[in-house]
Amino acid sequence: MAFLSREALLSMGFQRLGEQVLISEKASIYNAGNIELGSHIRIDDFCILSAGEGGISIGNYVHLACYVSLIGAGRITLHDCCNIAARSTVLSATDDFSGQYLMGPTVPDAFRNVIVKDVVLERHVIIGAGCVLLPGASIVAGTAIGAMSLVTEPVTEPGIYAGIPAKKIKERSRQVFELEAQLKASEHKQD
């Protein structure tokens, strides 16, 4: 996998660009001016970041595996230490599927009803392969979502979730927060 150079990333016009950002040259970035990137980020092949009016904000130590999509008019926020596995999709906007409106970007807005809600993944959220997060599907810190799950509403209690729709199946260790503190302490020693 080849990554874009620092110069190429700077030329894209991101709202914020941290250090040690690796973005595959096969990734697609739309509206970079609405995208904030922290440090220690890796975005793999065939990812799509399409920032609408709300923008996309990605914290530090975040990995987006191949074919991950972050798309929508609402704000998408990935806090520090989030990971999204291959072929997962995060949507902050979607057409109304009720049949009372027309759908798709080729239809004039007067005939559509687009549902827009922010999506937030707090610290240490991991999303398994093939998951779909719909508008408003914010997830509390330290939560894991199992592969092939559908998240349709806020997840407010930490744990491990799976299914369609995703339901809590068991607890998840909170040790990741202690490890994060150790990581940050080691960074300060290097300064």
C-alpha cells in the first residue's frame, strides 16, 4: 500500500492536519476543507471520506481499514483511539425510505426528505468488519460493535454489542483507558 506524501496531504486543504497521518493514495477524499485530522492516523485503500456541511473530525491514533466509508451531511466525529474494520459504513445522512418522498441526489430537494443526524464515536470505540452505523448512532467510550452489526440509535452503555439491530451481549474490559494513559505518558517522556 502506498501512502500520500505529506506535501500531497497539505495540498488537499484539510481543515486540520496532524502529524504522522498515512492516507492511501487509493482512498477518496471529498470536501477536505471540512475534514479535521489528528495525529497517528492510518486510512487504508479504498476508504471514502465524504464530508458534508457538518464535517468529519478524526482524533489521534485512529485506523480506518480498507473500504471504510464516512459519508453524510451531519458531523461525524471519531475520538482518539477508535478503529473501524474493513467494509464498515458510517452515515450521518440518509434518504427517507418511507415511500412518501423521492430518493437520491439526482432528485430536487423539494421532493426528498433527507434525515441528517450527527454520529459520534467516543474514545476506544471499535467497529467490527461490515458494520453499518446510521445517522444518530453515537457510541459511548470503550464500546465494541461486533462484525456485521447495524447501529440505528445511540449506544449509551459501554460493552460489546452485536446483531441487527445491535444489542449488548457482554461487558468489555476498561483496561484500554489505562493503556492510553501509559501511551500518553511515554509520549511526554520522548518530548
